[in-house]
Amino acid sequence: MPAAPAEIGQAAWNACANPGGGDPHPFTRHEFFVALEESGSATAKTGWRPLHLVIERGGRVEGILPLYLKNHSLGEYVFDHAWADALERAGGAYYPKLQSGIPSLR
């Protein structure tokens, strides 16, 4: 079920970000995703609509997959503009696409 980091909660998110214990990497922490989304950096308006997948068992968060519905390829580590252009020339629609990852916003 898609959920915002604030709905998931800091403890549950950070526990999933580093299941072995200790501190999660700064770019996988709850605080980072909250900052991205609440600042307006990663939102539908910027082309990064959050749709994080949360797996629960018995009311407990077991896993989180950061997902974004994208209508462009900007801010990604690997640009796929050529794929998008080729599919559009062939009559298809490349966007929207579902992207799993951590936004690299510029």
C-alpha cells in the first residue's frame, strides 16, 4: 500500500533501512525522504510523485520500497532519454514510469 514517510514513521522506516542494526545510510533514512517530500523537491509537481510500497505483517512494517511515479527521467543516475524517444517514435508511451530509487535532485 503506498504511503508517505510521515505515515510510516521514523522508527519503522529506519529499522527497514538498516535491518542489521546501527544507523542507516543518510540517503536511506526517514529524515531524508521526509525532507525531500515536505520541501517540495520530490513531489508530483517536480515529476517525482511518491508511491512508496510498504509491506506489513500483523500490523508491523516489514519492508519499504521507495517508489516514484515519474513523467521524465531528470534527476536519475542513468538517463533513459534514448529509450523514451525510441518508444515514442514507435508509437508507444514511455511515461509515466515507476522508478525505485533515491532521487538525485539538481
